[in-house]
Amino acid sequence: MRSIKDVFVIGHGPSSSHTMGPAFACEYILKKYPNARFISVTLAGSLALTGKGHLTDYIIDLKLKRIPHVINFNFRRKPKHPNTMYFVIEDNEGKTYKEAVVSIGGGTILTEDHPEVENNDVYPHRKLSEILKYCEEEKLSLAQYVERFEDSDIREYIEKIYQTIKECRERGIAATGELPGSLHLPRKAHTMYEAACQIKDGTKNIHMMMAISSFAVAEENASGGVVVIAPTCGSAGVIPGVLTYCVMKDMPHEKIIDGLLVAGLFGVLAKSNASVSGAEAGCQAEIGVACSMAAALCGAAQSFSNQDIAQSAEIALEHSLGLTCDPVCGYVQIPCIERCAMFSLKAVNAATLAKLIPASEAKVSYDDILKTMLQTGKDLQDGYRETSISGLAKVVKK
């Protein structure tokens, strides 16, 4: 199983699969074909249907700006994976080459040279049940487990992740105006924060500040700002809300960093054993997984037992099953921004519930719920897997 650095990535929004993935794909093509004189890019599946709203064509134009190119949106072609790009490259000698690149979510791409995720495993275990057993035998917390197998700089890396989220939140609260795109959606985090500051009773409404943090980061993402993928750009607002909860509850900073280490572990478990792609498994794979990561963070920051942390993450994902990905006009705005806030609150509730229910009585494991989530995602109709042809995207008119 790969490093938690694979699910905590710093990059530009609005989409890890539709913006960052295509950017990495173009970089791969340019590196492999340095003598390219013309490139044709065809977007299929979800990339074709929601690429405009996710700035897919914008990022491809930016990456290929030095080479003549054309971008085609093929709405009828049905690839094996919904986030597939087809490149046709013509070099200076007139030779033509074809490449298919798949963006599997979280900024990760698969190419013909590397048809599977590269085997850069850092963990000897793949299932949470194996990890829990190992930790019990070695008398390790889940945070200590992560530190045992990651590079020695992992806490420093996670500290950078924490600071990036904090800076993103501050930018998001300060920003005003409209989000980009034809929806003309006004940014709300600044107005929400000002309203919260007008409360004169001297109390701190933690839930209100959690929601503001989630909105701020999600709106920065929708604007193409720098965010932390967790585990995707569209779900980047969930963990910031829970971090606000931890800070306002005066949890020690070191425990919060422990929580982020553990959140990363649950994220990489989901990415390794199921999916973090809305185009593949619906929003349950993005916001649902983010909610499970945030619930694990909340539990670890409060020094829950390993079993209680596992139950926190399981409850959060179990009650995210069936969550559809049907963004209006293909923008990562409606329902994505508000949903980040809702599921940040839900993550804290999941951790609270896990602490009240004995872990020994749990009938469903995190490994079980990952299997269920992936199968549920495959059972969803195409319209609810980031195609913007059903649900809210069909009913709500801009």
C-alpha cells in the first residue's frame, strides 16, 4: 500500500481527476514525445461530459501551449474507465503515435507504460484488519504505525499539509465576489464569517465555524486556488472543518498532526481497495471517503483507541453510501461546496457515535464498507457518476 502522501497532495483545483490528472497526463506526453509537433487530445466519458466545468480544456491548453494542439470532446465514446484521455501525437518526422491515459482520481494517472499504479508500496499490509492486528501485537497506535513505515520526514510533510489548509482557509474567508463559471454563484464564506463575528453573546459556535472553514476551502478549490487534495479536490473542504473543530476544542497540535497521519492512512486504504473517483463510484468515493478520513482524524486527535478510530471511519462511510455525483453544469460548486460542510459536521458526529457504541459490538468493518462502497458505486446509473446528466444537474437550471 502506497504512502499517505498519495492522498494528501497540494495542487490547484477545482478537480484532482479532471484538472490535475489531465495536467499530469500532458506532462507525461510531452516528456515521452519531446519532438512532438502536433497533439490531438480526445476526452471521453466523464471528462467529456463535465470537462468544461472542471477546467479540463483550460489546463490542457495551458500545459500544451507551446505545441499546436486540438481538444475534442467525445460524448458518445464509452471507455472502460470514465476518465480517459486519448492522445494522438505527430512528431517532426511525420510519425504518428497513440496513447491512452486514465485519470483514476486524486491526481493519479495510469498510462500505457504504467497500466497499473506503480508499486511504490511503503506499507506491508493492505487491509485495515491486518493493520489493527499488527498494531495490537506491536502495541502501536495508528499514528505510530504510519510513522513506522513512512519516510522520516512524514510529520514535517503533514505539518506542511496542515499549514497549507490553514492558509487556504484564510484566503477563502477573505475572498469575495463570484465563483468562476456560468452559475454566477456568489462566494459565501466571507459573508458567513462576518455574520458569525456579529454574534455578541460571547460564545463560540463551533459548528458554525466548522461550516465556514469548509465553505472557505471548497470555494478556493472551485476558484482554481491552491488546496490540499483530501482525498480529492472536490472533497477538500471536509477535513478543514474538522481541523477547526479540533483547534476550537483546544486539542494539542501534536495530537491534531497525529489525526492527520491517521486520516491519511484511511484515505490510502480507500484508494487502494476501492476508489476515490466520483466518475467511477459517485460522490461517496470522494466526500464519503473524506468524511471517513475526517472522522478518523477526530478520533485520533482525541486519543481514541485504534478500534474506536476504525469504527469512527466505518460509521462515517457507511452512512455516506449511495451518495451521487451530479454537479450542476459540471462545476464543483453545487452541491459540492455545501456538501463539504455537511459532511465535516457528519464526521464529528460519527466519531462521537463510535465513542458511545462499544467497538466489540460492531458488525461491519472498514474493510467491509470499502467493498460495499465500490460495489454501490458500480451499481449507480451513469448519470450519477460525474456526468451531469441526471439528478441535480438535470433538474436545476442555471
